[in-house]
Amino acid sequence: MDPYSLLKVPRTADAAEIKRAYRRLARRFHPDVCGRNMQNIKRFLEIKDAYKFLLTKSQKSISSVCVSADGSTTEPCHGDLRDGSFLFVTLNARDALFGTSIDMEVTDREAYCPKCSGLGRICNNDNSLCPECGGKGYSRVSWSGAGLKVVCNRCNGTGAGTLEQCRLCRGTGKVVLQRRVRVNVPAGTRNGTTLKIPGQGAWDHARKQRSMLFVEVEVDLPESWRIVGKDIVSEMEIDCWTHLGGGYLTFRTIEGTEKVFTAPGELRNGRFVLQGRGWVDENGNRGDHIYILKIIYPSAPCPSSALKYMNMLMEMHWYSGTHKIFITEQDITR
Ligand SMILES: [Zn+2]
Ligand SMILES: [Zn+2]
């Protein structure tokens, strides 16, 4: 099937759109969500293949970080996407900024079902014995004068009279093993970064080794937060009184909420900078968190008494005494 229609994206889709589409479909069609039957697994693998294909096509190099095989050390690397296992993880802003370790379940290799030993059928509980071998599970044939044990065909060596389908492997005799991998996410990981971990993906039968594990990181930033360079930029609404007269404001940062006193006039340029509370650059230096202030004006012009009160308030607040700021009707009515 055409990968574009499989992912339900237009042919002009960029990497971000393709990733979004894949995440949406993966959440819906992952076998862990909709049931581990062959049909669901097949559909999910098709979606995953289409994703890999389109993502590689859409971007020559993506932001990638190589993680050592044991997941302990990290370094930047090229974004080539060869065959491997793809997983994605959503991190909160704090974990992405300071780095974290995550345990992930990786689809490993196919193995014989431990419940039915790969037969796909297990003994029924009715205690009946196999009429062919009398419950022994084998029959004895003579071969070159010696007695040879041959596994009974009828009961597959179980000796049971009736067999039922194994529920664990649904009669296929095989299960897909999951393996837990601890992945080190480096500090300052940005949205869309792909972590590459050699030897931790699914078992590659042809190469007789584990393939590359690709972990794509989605950083779940609070709404209206954007990472610009090493800074975080976000917006906040304040009323016109605070804009001009200052006062206590509560800002949300990566570190939590911070209550800051602002002097009259300090917010006049429509922004407030929380230094060292931003994101981080390649060298580990923190940027700033810049709040763009959206000034909310009352729908009607301020009454003159309120204006008088504001000016009085500012005079009281204004500690330096050299830069008195008085507001005019124009300040308030825009
Ligand atoms: Zn089984
Ligand atoms: Zn038998």
C-alpha cells in the first residue's frame, strides 16, 4: 500500500507532519492497545515501515544523539536511519532539559511458546489418554534390531487424548519476547531528537545480532511555550494596571512557579525575562525564560479616579525617586 495513504498524510507532508501522523496511528493501532493478533501486528508493522520510509525521505539529516550500547553515555551523531526498531517516547520539559533514564519495552525475538513448548496445542484437562500411544507419548519401533522411541504423531508426545489450542500463542506455537531496555536521555534533548542505540533493537535473524534501536523523543512543553535557541519563550496575560504599576507576578518556569516583584514601569516593554530559567545550548549553558506579556485593557476607558489612584500608587512604589513614571489617559486607552 502507498505509504502516504497508509499514514494518511499529503504528499507534501514534512517530517513534523509525518511524525505526528505516525504517533497518532501508533497510539491507535499498536498491538498493545488493540490486541496482539496477527492482523493487528501486520497492520502496525505496515504503518511503521511507511513511517520509516517517509521520514528518511523527508529529511536528509535529523537531529540525532548516539547513545552507547549500555545506554550510559551519549554524543551527537548523524541522523541516518538504517534498519532497526523504532520507538517513541514523550518526556515532560523537566526530564528533557535535565536528562533522565527511561525503561522501554523493546520487541525482541520470536521464540517457542513457553506454555506449549511450540506445539500450539496443550493437553486438555479431561485426563483422557491418547489412544494411539496409550498415554506414553511415544511408540516403540524396532530398527536394526534395536528398539527406537518415536514421538507419537497423534498427541505430539503429550500422551493426552484431547488437545486444545494454546491460548498464550493462539495456536501459533511462537511468541514474541519483549525485552526491557534502559535508555539514557541526555540533558537538553529537544523535541524530535532521535536517540540511536546500537545492539538494543529487535533481533535480526539474518545478521544474527540485535539491530539498532531508534528512540524518537517528543518533548511535551506546556502550552504556549516555545524553545527558541537556548531560550524558552512564552506568553502571559496581565492587566493594564500591573503592566504600568508593577506588583507581584507569578511565572511558571521549568523549575516550578516563581513569584517575582516587579517595580512600576519595569514591564513597560511588554516582556519579562527570568534569567537562567530557559533551555540549554550544546555547551550546557542555560538560556532565559522570556515572558511576552499580553496586556489586557478594560473594555471601557479607565475612569479618571482610577487614573489618579494609579499615579499615587506608582509614587509610593517608586523607590529610586529619580524616574517617576506618570501615566496618561493615552496609556490606558491605547
Ligand atoms: Zn503456546
Ligand atoms: Zn499419543
